[in-house]
Amino acid sequence: MMVPAHQQTEDLLGFDSSKQQQQSVIATNATVSITRSPSIAPNIVGLGKIEPSALGDNINSQLQPKRKVIYVPTYSCNGGLDTKFNHYSRQAKPSHLHSLLTPDEYEREITMLNEKIKKTRQKKLDIALLATGALMIPLALWFPRHSKQEKRKRKLIEEGVWEFNERMAMDNRSVRMVWNRSKVIGTGESFLTIEESDVKTTASGSRANRMGDIKKMD
């Protein structure tokens, strides 16, 4: 029986062509199987670390409209010992006020708040104590007075904020004032904002209860 020349060559080289062809077919099937089977698909770096809920939250945050916020600036007064809220609407950030308030409304409200906290400013006695502060004894008297004034100022600002929000609620307007305390939000300084409210508040509740809530915040 005559053996084909190419088969003789393959036998001499030490491998079987029929086995090689079979392995090639198996390898081809395995490749197709890997491509079509999602269970053994190659992993994408970092894909397993992304939670589905995190992806959904990111998309939702991008779709949700940003709340309108007006930042009320301040400036120094009383020889740099105190600060006031700037009542000029053109100095607000942004100056167009997001149409939450009219310029006249903004200036009236901020002026009322400044008048409310005016009584907590440094007095002549405080200035005199600071002027002689090199003696240390006047400073020891000034610090308790200053601390008491700052605490009273904070309470009056909170009270003014409640009064503003009550007026807006009575007018059925979705606008609120917020005193962002540095100790609460973790910033260097406290600041005042007027914001768009998601839910219209009601003017129900006694004034005494509201003042009690302010005291609790201290």
C-alpha cells in the first residue's frame, strides 16, 4: 500500500495531520464559545467596583435641576469690629436674584435684618477695652462681653430668618432664608442665603415653639 508523500513527511516530523486538524476545529469552537458566552467574557478593569446604584444616583443627580440660591454678602463696619449684611441687590450673588425676590423686596428684608442685629454691635466700652488691651486685664473683660454679643447676634439672626420664612409662607411663596452656621456645615465662616424651597412651608405653629427651636440650636 502506497503512503502519500505529504503524509510520510508529516509522519517523519512526528505529528499526525488528522489530530492537528481536529485540534484546530476544537480551538476554533472554543474561540467562538468564548466570544458568545457572557459568563466567561474578559473582565473590564474597574467595572466590578462600580455599583449599579451608584451609576443610577450619578445619572439622577445630573438630571435634577439645581436649586436657585442667593448668597448675601457682608462688609465690615464700626471700625472693622463688626459686620453687616449688604442690602444692595446689585451686590448679591447673583445680582438678578434668580427672580426669587424683587430688588426692593431683597433690600427691604436685608435692611430689616441689619436693624435687628444692630444692638449687638461693639459699644464704646468694648472699643475702650480693646484700645487698652496691652494691659491684659481689659482683654480679660472684653472677651466675655464679645462672646455674649456674638451669641446674642446669632440668636437674632436665627429669629430674623424664622420671621422671613413665615412671611414667605403666608404669601404662599417657595422661598426660604437659611443661616448656614460654620459649625454645622464645616466652613470657615457662617453665611446667609436665600434659596428656592422645594416644598412650600406653612405658617402654622406658635412663635414660642419656634423660639424654643432656636435656643436648641445653640
